[in-house]
Amino acid sequence: MIIITRKVEIFVNEKDNDQRKNFYKQLRDYEYHTFKYANQIVQLNYLKDILRTGLGAGKNIITPKEISEKVSTIFECSERNIGYKFINEETYNILPSIIRSTLNSVIHKNYNSDKKDVLCGRKSIRNYRRGIPIPFQSATINNLKKLDNNKNYTFTIFGTRKTPGIPMSTRLGRDKSDNETILDRIASGEYKMCDSSIQFKKNKLFFLMVVKIPKEITELDENKTLGIDLGLNIPLYASVNTTNESLAIGSRENFLNQRLTLKRRKKDLQRNLRFNTGGRGRKQKMKALDRLNTTENNWVTTYNHKLSKQVIEFALKTKCKTINIEDLKGIGNNINTFVLSNWSYFQLQQFITDKAKKYGITVNKVTPKYSSQRCFECGHIDRDNRKTQEHFECTNCGHKDNADHNAAKNISIANTKEYKKLIKKHSDSKTILVD
């Protein structure tokens, strides 16, 4: 089983205008108190750990069990339930219990992942801003059903034994993703919904749907690996290690034209803001800048989704069990990485990894060292092998190839012992020569 999160726009499905406004106000109140108490839960957990540190210090050293007992006595509850006890007392009539308990679990989990760095001083305690998602247990979603002759779904949320809850409806639009299919399978019981959340964003309401789905069983070859190279002329080049099957994905011109156009518009707005120190004009320009940032982020995200989808489809077509991706940490501002520095490559890596999990495909990040200089046919490494950005010709065996295709083939075997040994040997010999 794998867990995925999908974002679906929803709205209050109530015809009475006054009642609809009341429901939205109720959700906004939930949002405010979720934000408020999320920060207080974090602070309580931090206070608890500072107290534990103080109790464990000094001459009279006591056991961890004794420390836990003392902390529990001070807070009058178990350590894990400190946050829940607090918000339960503070918000009993404000937040439903399904929000209180889920909120405490989420914040507790996030704090524990940060705790080591926080207590060492490497990190500050997490600060939650207004507008964070409102978490809830999946059981609060009731009466999920599809509208007749329509792809949208209706359901109720935050209902109790005494109240029916808030009526909601999805707004899928053109549904470029497969959200409709996922909702269909949740309704049929094929997929299981986990604890999820709702969130206000730009006066729109979204359902952040967390779903547990089974891995799709596909026949994949353990010996086949797909190598992915990032190039300047072709953003992404994929090659299979055991065959000549390859695929060029994306367009450099397409990507850069769109991205750089947005960047220029942002730069112009930022330049104009320098001369607007206040007033309505500045506010309007700030709103325009926010819209541009959102447009840019949405465009890049959509672009990376398309590329990652094509990668996975090609991996399934060629039956590759493994995908090797260049690990480009610290690519810097080198002119040769201009495309990469303007591309959210790490987001693309994550999208490929997430989509691969669904089919049981393993994704590895590998060091691309000498991948553009090594001949895949004979293994000879030479800077002169790469004649131009596009053309590769081995100085040893004369093998000619597309430079990106050759690099992708090398990346497809970059995690093997033989390749690593060869690279190390070459690096050592270079060091000796320099000395």
C-alpha cells in the first residue's frame, strides 16, 4: 500500500445564503483556532523537553522513567497528551474533538521530527502561520456520493450525533489529474481515505485528501535500469541500460521562454515597487507580484508533473525496475547549468519518486561524475570525448552518439560497483598526474 495526497477544490453546498455564510464563518473560526493552538502545542512540547533536561541535570541523576513520572505529575497527564489536554480544556466548545485529537497528533509528530535539531540549537521551534490546514479524522467525512449525471461529489463534514455537519461539494473542473477516479474508488471502498485536512487559500477552499491505495502490480525487469540525464538542449533524456531504447523529454525553448518571461515581469514589478513607498499603488503592485509568484509556481509544478508522468510511462513501457537520477546538489550559478538553475529540479525528483512508488519502481540519486566524458561502449574517460554540447565521439574506440544519450546510459549504471570502481580509479590517476 502507498499513501498519496490530492488537492481538490470544494465549496459549501448550501442554497440558503445566510446559512452558507454561517458555515463559512464556522470554518474560518476552525482555521483561526487551529493556527492559534498549533503554536501553543509546539511551545508546550518544547517546555516539556526543557523541563526534562533540567530534571536530568545536576548531581542527583534520576532515571528517564522517574523524569517521565515527574513531568506527568507537573502537567497532570502523560507526556504525549500534554498538548491534547491543553486544547481540550481551552477549545472544548470551539473545536470538534476530531480536529483537536488530529491536530495534536500532527503537531506532536512534526515536533518530534525537529526535536533533535531544536534542542541542539540548530533549528528554532516550528512556527505555524495563519492559514495552515485544518486536520481531521477520515471518519468525519460522511455521505460521500456522486451527483447524478455529474463527475462531482457531495459529502458532509464535521457532523456529530446532534448536528448533520456542513454540506460540501467538489469542484473538479476539467480534472486534468485523476481525482475523479480516486473519489470513485473511495466511494466504492477500493481505496481508503486517511486523516486529511481542508485549507483556505486565496479565498478558495481546498480538500487535501490523503488516500491509501494499493500498489499496481506490473511486470518489471530487475536487470533494467532507466538513466536520466539533464541536458542544456534537452531538459531530460532517459535511456535504458540494457537496450538502445531512449526518450528525449521536454523542450528547452518552451521552458525557458515561459519561465524567463515570468521572471522579467516580476523584475519589472519589483523595480517599480522601489519607488512606491506606500499608498494604494504599492498595495496593488504587491497583489500583482503575489499573483505572478503564484502563476510561476503553478506553471513550474504543472510542467514537472508532465515530465515526471512521461518518465514513469516510459519506465513502465520498457519494464525498468529502477530509475537512476542525477543528484545535482549544489549546481551553483555556473553558466553551463543555466537551464537547471531556472528549473525546480528537486521538485521534479520528488514527483518522479512519488509516482514511481505506485508501481513499485525504485528511484536512486546517483553522482553524475564523468557521465558526460565516459564512453558507454568502451569505458574510456576523456574530456575531449564530448566534441560539442550535442555530439559525443570517443577518442579511444571512435564510438559516436548523441551526448545526452551517452550520458544517460552511463547514469543508468552509475550505482554499480564496477562503475564506481572505474570512476575512483580515474579520479586517483588524475590526482597523481597533477601532483
